[in-house]
Amino acid sequence: MFVIGLLLDILLFTAGAFLLFNCCYLLFFSVAGHFKAKPLQELLKKDRRFCILIPAYRENEVVLETSKAALNHSYAGKADVFVIADGLEPETIAKLKGNGVGVIEVAFEKSTKGKALSAALHALPENQYDIAAILDVDNIMGANFLQEVNKAFGAGYKVVQAHRTAKNMETAFALLDACNEEINNHIYRKGHYAIGMSSALIGSGMAFGFTYLKELLQDIGETVGEDKELDFRIVKDQEKIAYLDKVYVYDEKIENASVFTQQRTRWIAAQVEFLKKYAAEGVVQLFKFGNYEFFNKVLQAFLVPRILLIGVLGVCFLSSFVVPAGPSPAFWAVLLLMLSAALFIALPGRFYRNRKLWEAILHLPYAFFCMVKALLQINKAKSSFLSTPHKVKAVSSEVNVQH
């Protein structure tokens, strides 16, 4: 009995230390997100040539609306829009071409966004474009997106991430997803960038030097998290990723539990994939090359997804009253307070004026259940492409909302 109690103590204290690290990491960068980032200094002013890439996997209706909005986006220089058509109907392709959109048709045994982007870059002539901007099939560029990205490249950056934000928050799940995205923006992008580190990429609303992106996508493989793979490759090159907090790209948020689970399954699978792939290399990069940015990306892969973290801490707190081992209830209560502080500090003030916020918070237990379900079915993401379905939502290409 003594041995069982000792093992339980070791297990719970080890788990407590790991979860404490999670809370400290989130709280530190949540506070850092309120620091002011150094303003960009545009050294070389010119209108660079953009190709706007929109990978579309069987999204026939949505891609017509978003590509049209991209065509209408105002920019002083050259900006061509290309849809990477994977499984689109012939009628959709004909309409896209009729609207003036370039179409690059691709077909894979197993579709991935990374392979689609790589194929598109190889199909386009290198000498015609300076910058490749990537949008998801549901994304709408906010006012001056291309112009501001152009300025960041003028300041010397080769990779830029804009502020992706919600264009729909009608349901509780959509609002919860929007809150989650803004917290991610604050912690992993704004917080890191404010203290001189690279922003994390988010998969869309991002731009790269054309030839640099082509190099980065070389042998991208069938990963379900191409943005995270690019993250690791960029920090390994010791390139900085700029974050444009006031430059928006509007994104459709998840409106129901089934799609939420499907999307999180893909995300968790990607996190596990990169943890296995880069954990050891992170230590080498830190101690052999002094590459703390790469090591930081590995640390991020170790972090428990936040909704799971909330649920795990809640369970640990309640069970500590009945389990005579491990940290005290006070320890778990402090961790819950630290996590709550990190999340509330990171969430933009405009969300607190939304009357549906508390309704969204009440959906957290259900979201926790969905995350557990996603965790149990991550093998699905390895065997098939779990794309997120989208709906047409009429939003202007020069959207302006209060931020």
C-alpha cells in the first residue's frame, strides 16, 4: 500500500509540475502581449508583385465568393489571384476563369494543403512575383492587407503573419472558437513578437517571399499541419516572422460541435506529429546553435491544448479533495487562477461587451468532451484529409469592424 501511495504521489507531483509549466508559459506571454512591439521601419519602398494563393478542396460555392473578394481588394501594385483547385467541379473552374481568377488544378492520392501550395508554386513562373500571400478558402482580406504586408517586406522580413479574426460569431460555438483564436493571437503572435521573438504562423493570412516559400515547401510531405512544419523550418533558418496586429484577415469560425471535433482532431494530430519529430532536435538547436526560437517551438508542442488544460485542472482540483496523494487543493486552485488570468488578460476587451460570451463559456464542458473525443481519434487525421467545411458568408473585401 505504501508503494502504491508513493507512486501515486510521484505521478501527481510530476503532472502538477508539468501543468504548472503550462500555466506559467501562457501567463508570461499573455502579459507580454500587452507590451508595444517595435514599429516597422520600411527601408525599401516599392510595390512588390503579389500572387494570392487560395487552396480549395471541394469548396465549390465558397471559393467563388472569396476569390471575387480577393480580386476586388485594393492594392497599388500587381496582385494576381490563383485558386488551387483540388476536386472542384468543372462548372466552378469555368466560372473562376470567367471572373478573371487564375486556376491551378491539382489532384493527389491524399490531398494536403502543403502539397497543393507546392504544386502551385512550381506551376507559376518565379520571375513574375515577389510575394506569395496565402488565404484559406473562406478568408476575406481586410482593408490595406496587401499594402501593409508590402511595407513589412520593405522592412526586411521574408515571412509575415497578419491578424486572423472571426467574421461570424452567431452561435455559442462560433464565439468560443473566435475567443480561442484571439487568445492564440495574443499569446503566440502578439506576445512573442512584442518581446522580439517570431510570431507563430496560423495557416492563412500569411505571406512569404515567393522563392523562399518554394524552398520551405520542398518535400513538405503529407503532414496535416503544414503551417507548423513551416514554423519549424523558418526558425531553423533563424528567420524572423513579423506579426501585423492591426492588419486583418476575416475567417469563418466553427459553428457546431461535430466540425469543432474534426478540426481539433487534425490540430492535435499535427501537435503530436511535430512533438515526436522535433523534440530531440530542439535540445540540439538550443545547446549547439543557441537557437532558442526553435527550442521555443518545441516547448509549444509540449503544451496541453487549452480547453483540455482547463478540464484537466478542474478534474485535478476536485479529485484532490478525495485522493490522499499529490498536491493539495490549494495548488490546483492556484493553477486554475493562473490559467484564468492568462486567458482573461489575452482576450480582447470587445469580447466582454458581447452578451453571448457567458453562453459560450457555459459550452466549455461540452468543448472539453469534444477535445477528449478528438484526442482519441487522431489516427483519423493520418489516414485521411480532414478538411473543415465552410459556408458562404457575405462579407465585403474591405471589411472594417471595431477592434
